[in-house]
Amino acid sequence: MTARPISETIASLMPRAKAELTELVAFQSVADPAQFPKSECEAAADWVADALRAEDFQDVALLDTPDGTRSVYGFLPGPAGAPTVLLYAHYDVQPPLDESAWLSPPFELTERDGRWYGRGSADCKGGFIMHLLALRALKADGGVPVSVKVIAEGSEEQGTGGLERYAEAHPELLAADTIVIGDTGNFRVGLPTVTATLRGMTMLRVTLDTLEGNLHSGQFGGAAPDALAAMIQLLASLRAEDGTTTVDGLATDTEWDGLQYPEADFRKDAKVLDGVGLIGTGTVADRIWARPAVTVIGIDCPPVIGATPSLQASARAQVSLRVPPGQDAAEATALLTAHLKAHAPWGARVTVEQVGQGQPFRADTSSPAYTSMAQAMEVAYPGEKMQTSGMGGSIPLCNTLAALYPEAEILLIGLSEPEAQIHAVNESVSPQELERLSLAEALFLRNYAESKRA
């Protein structure tokens, strides 16, 4: 099998892909109306829908999901008797964080040092462009050999579960023989990788109340219980001295037996400062793929500028817990909730609100679709063989799809390799990875169709 004709087609389509990704990145599609206008997500959804219609997709629809966001669906019929493949990506993005730390505007795709920078360029607007590239190349080189369903989610980054609940209520919509989730990434640039496991997650918002109102720290400090100090102490209880996550009743000693992540490489990828140690115990792969990890992702407290000498009557924090395969996210939520309530100091009043939750995922890498993908990746990445890794992040939809369609094979690929810095400032995508993974996906679809005919 030769990839030359289709690879040349994809190469010729890259300028168009860059122009389209520029348009898509420009939408400030953070699915949190408290931070960005809802109209930005709606406009991004319309853009995705128009792109599918332009590729002759049928039944293109904006799906109003139960969390108040929109996912985009479309169907491209293939030859009679051909298998159906579902391609997934999401168009919503993380907020840009500190915009002053970006070297170029976060919502303007900017080329620099051989990479394209912009929020969502890799996670996961680039994933949608990857799907378009693969399909366009196949259409130009004999046709798409399978029936294709595309679903572009509108609230994946918020973890609110809208698409999962919609799929459960409409189980026929996303039914497919195999599913390609375009929202993970290669272990590193140039090393073709499928993701075999995902950690699940739970998100809790905890509020501590200690006083009826703020007090003067000179007049009352030393005896009156300060809610912010109580919150600091409570959050500190979630980690051991070495940084290991410590939630009462939650196992933290699972080991990873696959591809390893050398500590020196991890320090470089994570940009750990010289002299600062890593946290936790075990191998790096154990810590990020096989064990739970708690993160305090936000605290409501007075900013330093303008702060007054006051004891705080109330404090609030948002806590994320990543849940590894083999553990149940609902059980982990209950354990984390119980821990927060049990460890609040001084009898502080505790309120815990669940914000989001998703189960961990483990793929069956022995399935025929993985053979088709391995063959495709060897061609798209000459001299390399497909690797299998874990991923510390969460894609709750995977478990929903696995439960709804137990016979479907699920593969996870994507553009979020370490240099992409997803969820951080200066997120970027490698155009070479976009080109090679689009080729791999196109060849996979062709291989998969042939395997079903055999």
C-alpha cells in the first residue's frame, strides 16, 4: 500500500486547513457564560455546521443538550454495506487564563517557530480540522469508503455532561461500528500514539463559613475563626508532605505497566523549574496515568491589591480530582466529599456542591480497528510503529459511548502532544502533526473498510 497520492492531497490542503483553523480559533467559545458571551459558542457551532454541510453531510443539526449548550451532528453516507465510523471532536475551549502571558493574542492563530499558536488550536478545534482534512483527502482520492457520523461537542471542557445525557436519550443517533475520538495526542511530536486509558474526574465546589461577617484582624484576630485560614488548612489535608493525593479511603498505589515516561522528559515537558522536585511517588507514568490526583483549580479570596486587614467570614474553592481506571468516579466523589466535611477545622460550616463528573476509560487495544490504525500510522510516520499510552485527562463521553454501544471499537488519537501546552497559556499545534495525523486517519478509514470487506 502506498500513501503517496493521498499524502500529496493532504499536503495541498494544508493552507486551507490553516485558514479554517484561524477562523475557528477566533471564536471565544468558552462554554461558561460567566466568562464569555454564549453567542461565541453559538457562532462556533454554526461555523462547524456550515463546514459539514459544505462537505455534503446530511442531517446536519445543532443539538440542544441538557446543559444549555449545543453539539453539532452530521452524517455522510458511504457505500452500501460499508461500516459506520463516528468521528468526535469538541469546539469549546478552556479560558485563555492570563492573556498578558500569551506571546500572541489567544484567539488569533499565529505562526511562530514552526507552530500555530491559539486557544483551541490543539484542544480540540484542530481535531475537527483533522477530521475534515482526512475526509477531503479521501473524497479526492476515490471517495470515502465508510459511512461517517461527526459529533462536535460544545461543553467538553466544562465537564457538565450535556452531550452524554443527550446521547443516552437518543441512543440511535451516535451508533457506529467504530469511534475515533480526536481529542488526545501523541506521546511526543513524531511518535504515533493511541491512548488506551483516560482518568475520569470529579469537580467539587466547597464553601466554608465561620463568621456572620468580616472582622477587623487587629481587634478579633487570634481568637475569631478565619474562614480563609480554615480553607487553606482544609485544602492542605488533600496532599501528603511529598505531594501524594490523600483522600480518605481512596487508593493511591496503582502501577502503570505500559509505555513509561522518563522523569527528565517529563520535567522538560512540564517546564518544572530547576531545583523544584516532582510530587508523589512511583514512576511518572504511575502518577499521571494510574493514580488519582487532586488539584485546587480556584479559590475565591481577596486579591492582594486592595486587601484590607480583615478576617474572612467565608471562603470558597473549586477542587478537581482525576480518577484512574479501576476506580469509580461516583465513589471517588463521595469519598472526596466526606473528606472535605471531616477535615474542616474549628467546626467550620461546610457546603459541598458537585460541579461535574465523568468516569475513567480503558480501551480494548486488541480489537481489529487498532490493527487498521497501527498499519495507517506506520505509513503516515515512516520508520515508527504505533505506541500505546495513557492520558491523565478526562473525556467522560467515552464511557457513555462504550455503555451505549458495547460492540463498537473506540480509538483515541489527536493533536495534544506535550509541546501543545493545552489548558495553559500559549497553546499551539504542530502543523506537521496535523498533516500526518490527518493522513493516518484517512488511511485508517480505508484500512478499516477493507478489513470489514475481507
